[in-house]
Amino acid sequence: MLGWELPPHNSGGLGVACLNLSRALAKDGAEIDFVVPYEAEHEDIKFMNVLSAMELDPLFRYGVGAYDSKFVDSALIPDAPAERMISIRDVQRNYCKFVEEYLMEYKPDVVHAHDWLTFEAGVLAKKNFGIPLVAHVHATEYDRSGMHGGNPLVHEIEREGLLLADKIIAVSQATKDIIVSKYDIPEDKIDVVYNSLDEDFIKSAYTYDDEDYKYLDSMKKMGYTIVSTVGRFTVQKGLVNLMRAAARAISKNPKLIFVFAGDGEQKQELLELSAKFGISKNVVFTGFVRGKKLRDVYQVSDIFVMSSISEPFGLTALEAAHHGDVLILTKQSGVSEVIRHAMEYDFWDEEKLADEIVAISKSKALKNTLKRGIMEEYLKISWQDVAKKVEQVYNEVDNHKEFC
């Protein structure tokens, strides 16, 4: 496995998906060496070997992330001496060097590379060592840029990885369609394998703490409906459209409060929009949250909105469903392919989104019907089922060994 992050040293959903998939594969008997580009402890991971490609602090890696690919040449460590790694491209080169040295000593049955950050190392394994390559696409550069082209260098890396991979795993049909249309990859080379909810999220002890969001609790008692969204404040997430829809919805039902949980480059713009629309008193910004405080956001919410312009899957929707939230998803999100009882809209259709929010807030019967349907659907998805499908892909690329 070639990846960029694993919990607790993750900055997003990529690391969570990699952890859960690896754990499920290990339960089926797979032996996994998982390469990350940083050095850190992963004390709770006992089911596979986590290999550090270099002595890099995870905090510096966050500056590049798996998501903000426009910063590929930006300095990770602004005050670093010239001889030290200073950009994501430097990290990737050293990552490839580590993988090459590793493959001189070990020969795995399959190399499984996650997203563009590790595709070059995967291609190296295929070209130089003849090892079957599975490319796992959690997001494309088109997704990260809100379908506005993005970084041409990243496109080139993605294209080469997808062309040379023996098989490709896409996290949704929507992602597969992008790979086919934007990268000219044959459909039969791509398998759609949906993600599931984080096992640790389900099993970990959790008790709601009303001290964290006492204001929201008090407003709920006064008849307000809490609408939340969670994620990075970037163009991909469609939050400007959501803020406009919030203004429309509040004009029809003043007893709505919108919670924006997260942080990112668009925070100032969103703050200014809430003031411009005169809805500041109905909008709460929590800042970046994780762990218990994140779960408290889901728990206090009545409605969760995924407003993304392009969302390959969207694990946060499953997390919100686990806490009993009604879901409103864009048709451009992969998770909408597996949750049929969610309300849907096109990301640009602010009027429809506003109408859906108001309808749910004013109809207890509608809210309860949607909630019951969503709970039944999300519980049917398991990581062990995901692992079985991935094992089938492994069997296709390596005909000499039957996996698990």
C-alpha cells in the first residue's frame, strides 16, 4: 500500500479510508506494508507494518496535503535550509526513492497506490520491477479544483498512473465517469468500490456533551432547526452556494441556524457573505473540529448538507447519518449513489436547496421518514464487503495467487 496519511496523523478522509480498508483486508489474511511519507507513531495499528519513507514531521506534510494540489511547489518549511526538502515535489521524489530501495529487497504481490500523491511510486514499481499496480482514486484533480481544470502537473501524474495501472478502483460511479471522460481510460479497467463508515467512529465510546454547544441546544429548545456542514472551506465544497441558500431559507423560516464546521481559504469570504446577507445571527462558525467536538456537531444537528460541487464519495455524510441527521446531498456527490433516502439537488440550485431545508424544518413527519430510511441504508455498507471487492481486483491483476 502506498498512501499519504493514516490516523491519527491525517488531515482528511483519505487516511480514514486507507486505515479501514487495510484493516478489513488484514482480517481476511492480507499481509500489508503501508508506506507513508512522514515519521510518526501509529500505536493503534497492529494489523500491518507502517513504513516511514523519510524523517518528515506530519505537521509539515499537512501544509501540502492530499487535497490542496495547487500548492505542489510551495514551501512546506519556509525557513528550512536549501538542502532540505521544501515542497511536495521534493517529498514525492524522496518517497519514490524509498519505495525503489524497498522493492530491491522485497517483492509484494501487488502495489496498491492511493491518489495522485503516490502514483509516481506505483508506476515505478510497475515499470522497474514488473509488479501489478492497482490505482485507487479517492478524488481527481477535477474534483479538488471544483471542476475548473486544476494543476496541469497533477493532471499529468494522474493520467500516467491511470494509463499504466493494471486496474483502477474508483470510490463512486461519478468518479469512474470522470476518469473515463477526462482521462480517456476504458470503462472495463475501472471497478467502482464504495467506502463505508469508519469502524473506529462506530465503536468508540461517545457521549454528547451539551456544554460544547450550549447556545445551539438552547435555540433548539426554542424551536430552531440546526443545519450543519463539515469540511474544508474550499471551492470544491460549494459553500458559497450553501450560504446563499441559507439566506433564502432563513427568509422563509427565521428559526434556522446554520453551522459551518471547518476551516480553509474561503473562511473570510463566507464570514463576509453572512454579514452581507444579514444572517450573521443565524450562522455559527466552529473552526476546525475533530474527534468528540466533531461528533457533537453531528449530534446537535437536525439536517446535514453536503454542498460539494464535486465529491467523489463523502464520508462525512455517513458520519452524520450515524448520529441521526437527515441528509441533503448534491447530485454531484458519490455518497448519494448509496443513500437513496437523502434529499438531492444540483450544487448550483440554491433555490431548491433552500426549499428542501425549509420543508424538512417544517415537517416532523418528513424528517422522521427520511431519518429512518437513511439509518437503514447506511448500516448495510461494511468495510468487509469493501475488502472482498478489492480482493477480487487483486485476483484479476495477479493470476498466480488467489487473495484471501
